[in-house]
Amino acid sequence: MPPSAAPSPERSHRQPPEWVLGIESSCDELAAAVVHHGREIVSSTVRGQDAVHRPYGGVVPELASRDHVRGVSEVVARALADADLAPEALSGVAVTAGPGLIGSLLVGLSFGKALAYRLGIPLVGVHHLDGHLAAAELCDPRLRPPYVGLVISGGHTALYRIAPEGAPQLLGETRDDAVGEAFDKVAALLGLPYPGGPAVSRVAESGDAAAVALPRPLRGTPGLDFSYSGLKTAVALEVQRRGALSARDVADLAASFEAAAIDVLLDRAGRAMAAEGVSRLAVVGGVAANRRLRRELAGLGRRQGFEAVFPPPELCTDNAAMIAAAGARLLARGAAHGLGLNAFSRVPLGDAPWARPAAE
Ligand code: KG4
Ligand code: ZN
């Protein structure tokens, strides 16, 4: 099999293949899912590692990949069993090829390659962010390009224009920390358990968002970039100033941080929607599970005349249904990346090297 083959134009409008297995292992979640005709999620299983990483307050890459090795056969078997499907019935395998932790990526990729080889079916590599965006399209069939995608996760904070043809266009991205990373770091500062995002937003519900004045970096400035390291540092300084924190302090700081982080997301998303002249904003990635953000972005959309589309929370955080859905689209266009497919720790969306034709 050649290491890579570009979709051929004459095969570009086929139906998505019937049964696609997705595998996602880019960070600390190991997931497998079966999607029917690229649209219907038939099974989706996620094996998290919160207990593995909690003692360290963040993901330890070597522990993540070792745990993936232990779980990968079982997770894939469970996805097939939940779909009541024999492996031989699969039409193709889609696996996250990047970006992510290289050791973690290699576990899912190697397993996917071996399975596709044994079954004699095509294998495609999927960009993790393409997967997140596919989750929104999967959940709302009215969401069709052109639209704007706001990708907010532990590793990414970016706005893209998604066109019907061609690569997604990067409109703006974070200059330093990702917003999910800021949630995780603030959780650690406040003594809240890993993973930080859900913990901060839970505690914030009983806090006063106006209690602590925090900066809103880049809000109201031209351009569509983001910055979160200054906000995180402001929380760190406030924690230092207060010394021992009461439960009230923790709730107020969490609520004030969450409000500031969300204000910036609203400002940038609102500007992007005004500039791009499209009617839908897809909000994806782990931070899109945040309840306050969903409420406030939906409100902004009503005021500004656009619709904010969010996958359900379980499809915002890492999962394999989104990888299967994105992979089904590639397979429908005739893509097959073969056994030479590699994993990439960093790779821009729209510039996946594995999707280019192999060098002559
Ligand atoms: O997409 P994801 O599962 O993994 C990456 O690709 O990074 O996103 C994980 C990130 C973490 O930083 C986590 O703290 C954050 O999403 N997150 C949240 C919430 N749920 C997950 N952040 C804020 N509020 C939440 N409810
Ligand atoms: Zn993700």
C-alpha cells in the first residue's frame, strides 16, 4: 500500500461508507466508536484516565500512552460489541493522526493500522480538530459550510472559517495558553481536582462572578487572537495575596475567572461572526461543554443574529465518534492513507501532511 493517497476527483461524491470505526488516543482519553454512513453514532466508548493523572495535577504523557496500551484492545472490542458488529463488517478505520501526545497517538494509530491491514479495509488519518468540528456537523445536520468554527480545548483556542471546499482558514488563535489549559491551571491554583475545567465551573456556580476584578486580555482590540496567560497570572497573584483560601474565596475566584475567560471568547466570536457574514457558529472542544459559555454564546447569537451550534457535552470532550464521522467523509472522497501513515504531535488544521499525495 502507498503511504498516502489523495482523494481522486472522479470518486469525490460517493456516499460515506456504511460502517466506520473511529479510534481516538491523542491525549488522556482512549476512545472507539462506530458511525453509520458518517451520520449516525451506533456506539461510542471513552476510557478516561482521570485517576491516573490526578495525583500529578495534569497529564503525564508517558503514563497516558502506557495506559492506552493496556486499554486499546478492550475499548475497540467494546465499541464493536455495543454496535453489535463483527470486525469483518467494517468498511473502514479512521484514526487520529495528530496533533497530540506522540506516544498516545501512536497507540491508536498502530492498533488502527493492524486492524485495517488484517481486515483489508482502508485506513484514514484524521486531524483531531477536524474531528471536533465534525462533531458539530454530526449533531446538527443544518450546519453546513460556510460557517465559523470556534475550537476551544485543553490544547487549542482558535477561530476558523470553514468553507465548502478547501482547507479551513485560520482567523485567529491564542498567542500563549489555550483557554482549557487556563481552566486547568486555575483549578490547580484553587486546590480543585484534575481535570480542572469541570471542577472550576461546578464551584463557580455558587460564587460571585463580580467579586474579583480580573483582566479580559485583548477584549475589544482589533484582530481575532486570544491570550490567556495574563488572566491565569492575575488569578495566581490574587491567590498569593489572600493566603489561605476559604470555600467562599475559592467559589468567588472560580466564578470571576470563568466570567473573564468567557467574556473574551464572546468578544472574539462576536467579532468573527460580524466580519465573516455567515449565519452559524460551531463551538467545539472540551470547553464548549461549559454551561455558562453555552448560555452566553446562545444569547449573543440571538442579539447579533447568528446561531451558535454546540455538540452535546459528551461530544465536546474527546471522543471517537467525531473521528469516525470526519474519517467517513474522507473515505467517501476516496482517501486512504495506508500503513505508511505517521503520527504528528503538531500539525496545523488544513495542512495534514498525511493527506498529500506521496512523493514520486
Ligand atoms: O477537547 P478536550 O477533551 O481535549 C483536548 O483536545 O484538549 O478538552 C479538554 C479541556 C480541558 O482543559 C478541560 O479542563 C476543559 O476542556 N473542559 C472544560 C469543561 N469541561 C472540559 N472547561 C470549562 N468548563 C467545562 N465544563
Ligand atoms: Zn480535543
